[in-house]
Amino acid sequence: MKGKFFKKTLTIVFAAAMLLATLAGCGGEKGESGAQAESKGTIMWLSNLTSGINYETNKNWAEAICKELGYELKIVYGDMFNDPDGNLQAVKNGMTKDVVGIISSQDGGIGAIMKEYPDLYVAGFGTDMNSVYSDNPQFAVNADVLNNDKWLGTIADGHINGKDLAKEDFDYVKAQGWTKIGVITFPGYAYPNLEEASNEIQSLCAEAGIEIVGGVTTLQFQPLEESYFQEAGRDKLDGIVALCAGTQFVYPTMQQAVADGLCSADTKLVTGGFDDDQSIISDIGGDGTIQYISFSPAENIAYALILLDNAINACQYPDFKPERFESVAYVIDSKEDIDNVMSKSMAGTADVSLSQMSLDDVKNLCVRFNPDATHADLMSFFLSDQLTTDALKSR
């Protein structure tokens, strides 16, 4: 009798253990907090940044998400010129046996990295991964990555299609009634989409009768030289469209040229990127020099982390495809916008409590917490008005 009772007890205990194990897997953690979850390993981020407000925001937000989902975050720094060997070496130097997935903000060497670590899932963030997705064989040196079932796709930093970027900036220029502008970009060999944008904005301006004074200027990853404004007609431009990171590579030179009498104080700047330097912030919107800034929402690294969490836990979306995806644009074009960004958003403060995406939003898009979540849901969220500057007005 005692033996039968003991065997029955063991059976019940075993069944209970199996149930708990099942609940700990895909779709069974709806009530579990990240602080209580058993560690699931480390996610490595190959970053293209090492400092600044964008880096701090990405780091803080990724750490908060990883903690909630049960991971550690390790950051390694990619080669500043996106060199394939440099990026691979950075990953090798930081690799440890607890790493379970990689976020890459560089596309140089991505194929070699995945070959070196064939068991790790990889997702892109803040990069269009042109070497993977380009239709031009000259640039698609990592096209084989698309055949790797560990590849999860990427969320780009801004527009993937250069023509879309050009149209966005052109529409603003036209709305202001500007007739004489400058256009500044980075080289096409490094950023093919910027070459496409440069060609498109020239075409659009020609059709609209807007003069690009002196033609397009290409920066070789060096700040604009003040001699730019000594070229005929450039001392009285209505505005400059910087297809590159204008707050860093163009704005300081403009300010010096104004002080030296080479550039009109009325010349405005349209650009991408964000910098929280107070001298820059105070010159955005209103009567300021910088009239229009467009960049990606600070919340975007969550896209890559959610895909990694699904894959690592064998809970991928039923409609999943390794997309190259662009999110909604985060636009600052008024004094109200910049004031809101600096006081109400994570983008301007690196304070994750001000994120426009909650940790509950993150978990609701992870299949192990919400079995009904889909890839369409994920993409829809990152295209939603919730991640725009307009959403800050009601905060």
C-alpha cells in the first residue's frame, strides 16, 4: 500500500514538473516579469556608435528590454569605416559562450560573422543592410545571408529607398518657397541610397525650377569646409539640404561661416540625425538655423530584440519573413517639437521612463508572452503614430 502511494505521488510530482516546464516555454510566460525570469543568456550588440545621446538612448533602452525579457546585453564596437574584417574581429573579441544572439548595426562582414557563429540568430538595427538586400551585385556582397535561416532581417535608420528621402526633403524645400539651395551628401560607394537620393532631388528641383547652386557637394566623411560658401552664389542660399549627418558635418561650418560673413544668417538647414548639444538644440525651430530634422524613433532597437527573443525561444511568428523594414519618421520641424523631444521623450533624454513604447508593448509583441502576436503586428506598431513627435503633444 505504501509503495503504491509513493509511486502515485511521484507520478503527480513528475506531471507537475512537466507542466511547469511547458509553461516556462513558448507562450507560457504572460505573468512573468523580466526580473524574475531565469537568465536566457546574453545578446551582443555590434554598435556603430560609441558615445552621444543616440548611443546612450539605444544602450539604456536595450538594457531595459533585455532585463525584462531575461537577457544580459553586451556591447561591442564595429569598425568606424564598416570594414568587414574589423567588424568580424570586434565580434570575436567580445564573444563568450553565453551569447545567444547578435544585433548588428553594421553590414560589413555580416556574412563572415554568421559563418563564424552558425548557431547564433542575427538581426539588424539602424542599418539598411544594403550588402545583403541590394539588387546591384556590386553592392550585394553578403546576399547569401538571405539563405541563412538564422538571419532575421533588419530595421533601417530612416528611408531604405533614396528617392523617398529625396522626396521628403524636397517637399519641405518647396513648401518654404525656397529657390536657391545647397545639397550636401556622403559618397555613393558607402551609401548607395544617398546617391539615389542625390540624383532624385536634382531631378525634382530641376522640374520645379529650384536651383542647386554649384551642384551637389560630396563629403568624404569630413566636415564641410568653409570655402564652400566662397563659391559664387552660396553666400545667400535659402537653405541647405544635408543628406548626410548635417548637425555634425554641416551645421558647425555654417555657424562659423555666418560669423565670418561668408554665409547668410538667413540660410536654413534641412537634415537628418540628432544631437543634444545645447547650442544645437537652441537653434532648432522657430527662427533657428535648423528647420527640419528627420530620424528614426529611439525605440527601434526593440524591433530587433523582439525578433531575437522569438527565434531564441523557438516561437517565431507564423507570418515571419526576414524583412528589410523602415519605421515611421521622427520629424522635428518646430520649436514645439524640439521642446517636447527634450522634455517628454526618450530620444532627447536617454530616460527609458519616457519611452514611447512600454515594456508591456514589447512583451505583447513577443510570441512567448502573446501567442497571437504576428509579424504584421510588429511592423504595424513600428509604423504607428505612437512613435512620432506628434504623439508627444498629448503627453
